[in-house]
Amino acid sequence: MDATKLQIILTEHGQWLRDEGGSRADLTDANLTGADLTDADLTGANLAGANLADANLTDADLTGANLAGANLARANLTEADLTDANLTRADLTRANLAGANLAGADLTGANLTRANLTDADLDFSSWPLWCGSFEVKVDKRLAAQLAYHFCRLDCDDSDVQAAQNAIRDLANTFRRVDECSEIETKGGGQRG
């Protein structure tokens, strides 16, 4: 998509967001490879199937945006707001999501392989449990959150309980442990 057409769509979308006429951005299947969308307000925009590979979306507002099936491989989404965004089946391979807000985002089937989620907020989002979430770069805060959720599984298998006990101390550093309660030793096992 050429820059002039994109700017018109962004301007009309801004008008739509402010209730000044305009129209919601519909960038379905748009080719935005390498586009500079730094600080763009794409709240509620439809970007389903869009090609945003290598795009710069630093500090972009994508709250509630539809990015289902979008190609965001190697995209820079540093500090982007993706609250409640639909990222189902999106390709986020090697995307930089450092400091991004993904609270409530739907990541079902998303490919996060080698994505950087350092300092990202994934509260109330869905973590894809398939090979596409391998080798994701996270910080201790997110690792503790994932460990906490693993430790809260109710499983009577002694091997699982031993694994839960082994990471309990890390899990109990989860930032919401006061709201959710501290995890106790499972299966009467001893702490090591």
C-alpha cells in the first residue's frame, strides 16, 4: 500500500475515533511490509490478514484491533498497546514486543517463536500452548506468572507434583500472588 493511501486511512480512522465522521480503518489483507506506524492510533482497526512484517509499530495503539492471521514477523511492537487485540493465528516470529501491553489479547494459535516479550504484560491473555510458543524471550516476571499457573494445576501425578514443588519459590514471586494466594507444597513433599 502506498504511503498516501495509508495516511488517508489513518486520518479517517482518527476522525472515526473522535466521532468526527471518518471511518474505521479496514486494512484487511493490506501489504504494510516495513511500514512506519510509530505512535499510530489503530484502536479497533481491522488488520486481519495484513502483512506487517518488519513494520515499526513502536508505541502504536492497537487496543481492540483485529490482527487475526496477520503477519507481524520481525515487527517492532515495543511499548505497543495491544489490550484486548485479536491475534489469533498471527505470526509474531521474532517480533519485538518488549514492554507491550497484551492484557486480554487473544493469542490462540499465534506463532511467538523467538519473539521478545521482556517486560510485556500478558495478564488475562491466552498463551498459545503449541510449538509456536517455544524459545520466546521472557523476563523473570513473566516466567514466574507462567510457573504460577503451572503450579496451580490440580494433578495427582507424583512427577508433576515434584516439578510443581521444584518451581514453587519462583511461582510465589508472581506479582499477583497476594490476590491469588501463595502456593503450598504439593503431595506432602518436602522442600529441597
